[in-house]
Amino acid sequence: MPENIDPITLRRPDDWHVHLRDGVMLAAVLPFTIRQFARAIVMPNLVPPVADVAAAYAYRERIRAALPLGSDFAPLMTCYLTDTTEPEEVARGYEKGVFTAVKLYPAWATTNSAFGVIDYDRITPVLECMAGLGMPLLIHGEVTDPEVDVFDRESVFIDRVLDPLRRRLPELRIVLEHITTKEAVDYVTSAGPNLAATITAHHLVINRNAIFAGGIRPHLYCLPIAKREKHRLALRRAATSGDERFFLGTDSAPHAFPTKETACGCAGIFTAPCALEIYAEVFEEEAALDRLEAFASLNGPQFYRLPPNDARITLRRESFTVPQRIGEGDRAVVPFRAGETLRWRLQV
Ligand code: DOR
Ligand code: ZN
């Protein structure tokens, strides 16, 4: 590895998939996201879910109120799709600039998805309305059929749900979120410009062995779960390919450590404290640092039909140790790669 490599300057990136939570947790984790990103697509899986315009407006106000004075960070809000979501509500939120996108969780697929979609026929009117508006649908792509092996849930979702849906509504603009498989990479690559995918930092770094290395590692448990090494390698190729349909979405998902280090722990990996630094490491390892800006700062805005950010950020090749914990007492969250030293550091 070359020493004293030049700093990297990029347009300021955005996070196209993040869980900011609410209340005390929001206040604890927001500084890490705004340190790196100008905008973020904010997930709506609160309790209760953010499923109408009023709830999204109020949540955006709470996020804005938690920002430090002078911050120009822009939270981009999503509408949690249920079987009973009204097309008029989605259209109204989009036209008012409250909703940027709609999020589809299959019911029971993940954290706080109990109100998610059960009957895909019932959401057809909303999806048709969104296709007409050009409004993106963001999909947690996993089937929940207990007969399907947990490691196959994404690839089966593509075959059983996503592909039929796209054939019925090819104009619908879709982001397949946090992809974890070669099948997903191949499917997105073979599709047209209406299908894109986000890729997390952690899925570029860990495979499923890491979850069991020397004992069970609850802080490496997330959904979709990390897969075999060949899938991680496919994700690295996709992210660093320069293909504009792949872009950055951390899926940073904080949970207080007692709810992870327990008999039945929550899914979610908290990468916000070091996400950009990890992506930089991955791109460096793949000899693709020249493509980091496309992945982190250009491809996402292009898909969302937003301008890229004008501001620039700088990453220096300087070691940085990820904190062991963020926050106090029982509310503390253990970040991804806690206590490890990374090679890049974002200048702030
Ligand atoms: O691991 C995950 N955590 N996957 C999700 O889809 C949801 C998220 C959360 O909200 O904690
Ligand atoms: Zn998520």
C-alpha cells in the first residue's frame, strides 16, 4: 500500500438509506450522519410507522430541531407503505415536498415492519400512482416465507415478487435497498434505468463467517443478513464498477447495546461513525478510488433527479480508531468496527 497517498476530495456525499430513529437516540446518532452527508433518505420504521404526510412532516421537524445551529443537512422523508396506504396521500406528500419516496417493507421482514405489506394486489393503485409521478419505491427485498432459508430470502424475493412487479409496472422507478447477493447485482445490472440499488459499507466488508467468528457476534447481525464470500465480492465489483445504478446507502441502524447483546437480539449495524471511511478503504483495496465520487456523491442524486452537492469534502490517509461505544449507560450503541483502526479519516 503506498505511503502518504494524496488526500481525496469529493463532492459532498449523501446517504440514500439511514435509520435516524427518534428522541434521545436521534440526538445521539444524528451528528455522525451530518458529519459526512449533506442529505439522507430517512427510513420511516418508527413505532408507530411514519405512514402519512402529517407524521413525516412532524418527524422532519424533529430531525431539523435536533440539528446544530447553522447545519444545512437535508432529511429526505419516506412514507411507510401499508396495505391501506391511499394513493392520494402519497401523491399529496410528494407534491408538497414532504415525501421523497415510499418504502416497502414486506410485513415481518425486519425491525418494525409489522405494518408492512401483506397483500401486493392491494398496493397496486399506489404503485400505479407513483409510476405516473416518477416517485421512487424503495424496497426491502426479502420474502418472509418461513420455508425459505434466511440466506435465500433476497434472491427468492427477486424471483417471486420483484420481477413480476416490474413486469406489471415497468415505468415504476425502484431502488432495491441494501443488496447482499450476486443475484441482486446481476438482476440490477440486467435491468434498465428504472431499477437501482444501494449498497451498505458493512456488506462490502463482512461475509456470513464474520457473524460467527470465535463466537456469535450480535453487532454483525443485520437484515438482510450478510451472505457468502462470493456475494461480498460481487457487491464490491458492483459498487466500484462506476455503474450509475449502484450507490451509497449505509443502512446505519443503531440499537442500544442491551437489545443486541441478548438472547434474541435486534437486527441492525450502526455504521454512521465511520461509514465513509470504510467505503474509502474498500475502494482503495479495489484500486477504484477514482470511482468513489460516482458511488458516494453522483449516482444517487442522478437517480433521485436531484442536483449533486456543490460542497466538497476531503478524506486524508490518516489512522482513526472507531469508538467502543457511542452514548451513555444502557442507551449506548456499539458501532461497526468498534475499537478498530481505519486508514482514512474525513476532515471536518
Ligand atoms: O438490520 C436492519 N435493521 N435491517 C432493517 O431492514 C431494519 C433495520 C432497523 O431498523 O434496525
Ligand atoms: Zn434499513
